[in-house]
Amino acid sequence: MTTINYATDADLRQLVFQQERVIVKFIDQNCQICKALAPSFEALAKHDKYTDVLFLKMDAKENPVSRKEVQFSSTPFIATYRKGMLKDCGLVNSEEEITSMLDKLLV
């Protein structure tokens, strides 16, 4: 069973190079969509299909370097990494969009 870990600007780069597959959810504590998608993200992290994926959350306001690196201005923003390289990123509004990004990451 996979759990969701919290990451910071200080350790994100190290984590994406340590793990083959990583998904990062950039959140804002005031974001209603972030709150609405939290249970789905947690369920996906526990799904057997995604046991090889490291699930991370990062607070966008507290991690400006990473926020600028993936060039977003809103949340929830998801970024996926494979073998240290950014594979996919973008704003999401549904569990289906997160699942689609995860499935592309597994290919």
C-alpha cells in the first residue's frame, strides 16, 4: 500500500531521481478543488495498480522554486516524473484526469 508523502523544494529533485515514477500534486490550502480531489488522490495512492509510483504533495505557497519550475499559477496542479524527467503536467479538475496522467506514467 502506497502512502502520500509531503515534499519540499529542498527534497523534490532528489526524490524524482531516486524513484522511477513520481506524481506530485501541488496544492493550496484555500483551493476548493484541491480539497475535493484529496480523497481521490489518496485512493489512487493506495490502488494496487500504482504501487510503483511515489505519490507526493507539495504546498504551492511554501515551495516557490518548484512552482516556478513547472510554471503554473493555479492549483491543483499535477506533475509526473519518470526517471528524473518531467513527463506530464497540468491543472486537473477530476479524478479521471489524475488517473489518465498516472496511466501514461506507467507506459
